[in-house]
Amino acid sequence: MRTPITPSNAPTALGPYSRAIAHGGLLWTSGALGLGAAGALVEGGTVAQARQALTNLSAVCAAAGTDLTKALRCTVYLVDLADFEAVNQVYATFFTAPYPARTTVQVAALPKGGRVEIDAVVGL
């Protein structure tokens, strides 16, 4: 059974999709942007947006009864790969070894002009 997850303390979805779906012992999250509670990008550029995106992702996990320590895989989408190391530093404050598998890709653009978006597959 697919169970949609809708956290009360993270921005709502920007379109017709769920923030996350719990199914088969896994949580499949949608991408998290660096949006604050009001739905606008946080100030401070890529580093601040990465921190907020991971905070939002953590809130989605908590609403499903899990947390990022159970993350199996993440995808990081960056508008500029020159931000790779800076985002790694933020990322390392949210995850511990053994780290989840991860792919990082550069994209042409992200919703709302975001600089970084992160999604995850997390164990329940």
C-alpha cells in the first residue's frame, strides 16, 4: 500500500505530487529545495539552500517515522557543480558513516530559481 507523507513543518509540494510515499519498508521522497516555511527560497545562496533542503528532507522523514540515518540513496541536483565541495560540507553535517549512496548532477535550472535540490530513498 502506498502511503503519502505530508509533513506539517516543511513546505508543501509545488505541484501535483506527494512530498514522499512510504511503500514496502521504504520512504521515497520528492526533491527538497531550500524553501523556508513561507515557501520562498532562503537567503544565503547555495550553502544556505542546501542546509534548508536537508532540514526539509529531515522533516519529511520525521513525518514518516524515520530519519536521515536510515537513508540508502540520495540524489543532489546542483545548478553549478562549482558548489560541489560547499554542499558536501553541509551534507556531511546531516549524514554519518556509512553514508548513503549518492549521485550528484548539474542541471540547467531548478524550480523557483533554486540552486540545489535533494531527494532520498530512506528505510522505514
